[in-house]
Amino acid sequence: MRTFLFLLSIIYANSIHALDYNILDFGAKNDTTFLSTDAIQKAIDRCSEKGGRVVIPTGNYKTGTLILRSNVHLYLEMGATLFGSTQLKDYKKMKSDYVSLRTQTTTIQLIYADNVENVSIDGYGTIDGRGSAFKKLSWNDEGITRPHLLRFINSRDIVLKDITLKNSGCWMQHYLACDRVHIHGIKIFNRNNYNNDALDLDGCHDVTVSNLIADSDDDGITLKSTSPRLCENITIHNCVVSSHCNGIKLGTETNGGFKNINISDCIVKPSANQSTQFFGHPDKRGTSAISLEITDGGTMENVNVSDIMVEGTESPIFIRLGNRARGYAEGIPVEKVGEINGIHLNNITINNAGPTGCSITGLPGHPVKNIYLSNITITQKGGCKKTAAPTDEMEKEYPEATMWGILPATGFFINHAHHVVLNNIEVNTIEKDERPVFVKLDTLP
């Protein structure tokens, strides 16, 4: 009986081992002068046929575009680093059938997946895109001549866990129209180029993000909607975000909108490394901590943000309904102003903010509705004289928390709003300031 059990254990161990596809066995080399793209892709393709893990062992490997398949588990051992090639010729131009603002042309990525399911990337290794090698050539060249590091489109059951992601050519990771995405415990450093977002969830459903630590030059954790598909049922919890722009942001693209978003127990703070800056406030202060925007139609409803600690942003809270009205594809116009209805912000502590102030604004005839703010403490620089309220609605302008300059209130400037409830809001200024804490225009109870 013991012999039988021993044989069974050997068979089981061998079967488990057979499910690992070590890239070295497919011709990859622990050598960053050698391009291992073909070898790694062969391992991915074989793994997709039978299931299992593609193992990136300890060492340094260079690759161009890798295309993930269904049922692939990409595992990076501790001490393994997958470096992106610095040559554009090593990146494949990909075109998705999914129609959105950012799939109108071919794009380039280091790791790409389209219409896949049951894919995971984990381990304690690193993926480094070496994105500073790709110069910004035009205003909207992200993903065109500067590669994303990671992009999933129209995919399901995606897991990212524990890995470190560094130095993308533009956005670090873009999940477009994906369902059941789970991101846990990953570390991100993305401050080497323009458009260096940390995380972009775009028209995704049923997503959890937890224990993420991110340092990005551009926006940190960002929800977008670049197609009619809204972001829905998203939970973001226990994250630490450093950003030169917006720490946590819903927008700017909002064709579908956002519904059932819960963000809690996060810290937004300055970067520990201030040596570079491409975007953001000129004194390296983040633009905002929490930005909630609808500008391209779409609806924002049932958004809860709670238990947030903020350090050093210029205009910490920004809620904005605008009407840029940018369609997600040619010939598909945005024919109506969007809606913001049902926002709860609770237990937020903000220190060392700039003097700009916070704002909650809609448009004439299109108010933001049912905004509840409670238990918010703000300490800001102050030192400003009384300031007139802005008269330019800036309806079509890119929404940014500093778009009107210094606001007429140290706390909140509220305009075109119905039923904004403020409870236990405390605002302190370091320097004497002549502005009131609140200024309300065109508001109804």
C-alpha cells in the first residue's frame, strides 16, 4: 500500500511539473542583448493548448510584443525581470475588433491580450518596459509610437497579483471592456515618460483592486469609459497612490459612465522620488486626490469614496459635469449632456493642500445632484484675497481641478447643483485667507 501511494505521489508530482513551461526550454536567454520574444511566445502558445504556467525564471530577459492566450498563467520568479525592447521594430501592431476611442487604429503593447479568458500574471518578479526610450512625437501618440506595457481587451477572468510593473512608454496597464478582473498586491512605478498612468480600467465590470502601491507621473488609479460600456461594480480598497496629476480619477473619457463604484481605505501622497516630472502642478504637488468627472455624455451614479488620507494635492476634491461631447468613434456624436447623481464622500483627511480650493460644478440647466460630503478635514496653504467666482462655464474644456485657477472658497465652490449635503466639514488655512469656506451659486436644497 505504501509503495502504491509513493508511486501515486511521483505521478502527481510529475504531472504538476509537466504543467510548467520554462522559457529557457524554448530558447529564451538570460541575456538582455538577446531578443527572447519568439521563445517566450512559443511557451505561451504551448501553455494555452494544455494549461499550466509559463515560468520566467530568475534572470534578465528582453522581449518585444507578447500575445497572451486563454488559460495561460504567466509566472515571474523572484529575481526575474522581463525587459521591454527599446526598438519599435520589436513591437507588433495590433488592431482589436472592439470599437472604442482608443481602438480606432493599430496600437503597440509589450503584453497584449484580446478576447481571452482565464489568464493570470503573478509572482514576485518585475516587468520593466524601459519606456523612456520612446520619445513623445505628437499630442496623442500613446500606444502608437510609445507602447503600453500591458493591455487586455474584451477579456474575462483576469488576475494580476504581487508582481512589479515599471517604466511603460505611456499607460502602464489598460483593461478595456473586461469582466471579472482581480488586481492584488502589485507595485507600480511609472514616471519616465508622458501619459504615465498607473492603472486604467475602461468600461470594465466586476473588478476588485486591493493592496496596490503606485507611483505615477500622470493619473494614478483611473476609471474610464471610452465606449458605450460603462465601468460598473468596481471595488478599490487599501491602496497607496502617488501621482503628479490625479490620484484617484473617474474620467476623463465618459461615453458610457460609471455605476456602483466603491473606493475606500486609500492614501494619496506625493512621490518619494521627485527627480522627474512630465505632467502635474509645477511645484510637484499632485493636481487632485479625488476627481469625479462626466464630460462626454454618460452617467455617474452611486459612487462611494470613504476613509481616504491625502497629502499635498493642489485641489483635493473635484466633481465636474462638463460637455466636451467627444464621441468614441467617428460618426457617432454625443447628443446629450451627461449626469452626475448620487455621490458620497466620507471620512477624508487632507493635509498640505494648495490654495486653489475644491469644486463641485455642473452646467446651467444640468446640475449635479445628490452629493453628500461628511467628516472631511482640509488643511490648505491659504494666503489668498477675496476672489470672484468664475464666470466662464468652460463647458467644452478639458476637465481639470485647477481649470479656473484660485477658487472663491477655501473649502468648496459649488455651482449648478441640486441637493448638496455638507456635514462636519472643517477647513483650515496655514496662512491667513480672506475667502469664505463655502461659496454656493445656482444651488437648490
